[in-house]
Amino acid sequence: MAVFKSTRRRPLSTRQPVLDLFRKGNMPEERSREWLDATAHLEEDTSSTLRFPIYGHLHALNLHAQSMVDALRQIGNSMRREGDLAYYVTLVQFTRSMATADVLDHMGGIEDMEEWIFDTLRREEERKLHDSEDVYIHVRRREAERVALGMPPRIRFLDDESPNSQHTI
């Protein structure tokens, strides 16, 4: 009898670095809770292709609202009384637009937070990659640019001087 044993590890949480960032930072509790609620599915549902499934639901709402509008217009055309159903068409469009505006307003804050989160994480990663000696390379390049533009150098590098030159300190 064959037995299958999955040896795959559970993938690392995509939210863990952000949770660490929340613990370090001065993030208002309400904003961090909103983000955690919006991304809770990332821990549970690995089949979702959207970071925020609410956008998929909003898309479905808009498609179905348009289907209702189309159906109402077809009913009006078949009854030869399209004008009588125009009120219902506007109700559907109004409901669709108000729901969309509310979702986008709510998600705007979460998207702004995502921008802050990932910008902060990006800067942390760049700091890890940064070599403190790079500043000397940057200064040398900047001074070469100044000389190429005909400007006088602001500093001299010791390794650029001839061995016979005298240094005064």
C-alpha cells in the first residue's frame, strides 16, 4: 500500500515583514487593522490571484449591474415603452456608482498604506545592500563630473597626487 506524505513546507507568510514593521512603527491601530482585514485571505486562501479580492467582487458587481441595465432596456424595447423603464435603469446605475465609490474610497486608504509599507520595506532592503564605502566612489564620480564640466574640484584624493608632492596638515 502506497502512502503519500507531503513534505512541502507551508510558504512563508507574505504578511510577516509587514507585521514586524507595524510592531516597530507608530502606525495607528485602526489603519493597521484595516490592512490586516484586507489581506487576511493571503494567510488562508492560496487560490486567490488578487491581492485584494474586493476588486474582483466590485468587477462582478459592475458586470451584473450592466447586465441588469441591458435587460431593462431590452424589456423596454420589447414593450415599446423604454421611457417607462428609464427610472429603473438610473436606479441600477446610481446603486452601482455609489457602491463603486464607497469601495474605492475605502480601498484608497489601504492602497496608500500599502505604498507606505512597501516603500519602507524597500528602503530597509536597500540599507542592507548599501556598503558604507560606496560614498567614496560617489564622491570620486561627482568630482570627476565637476572637472569634466570645467569646474574646479572641491577636494583632492590622496591617491591622485604624485609621491613628490608635499602635504600640509
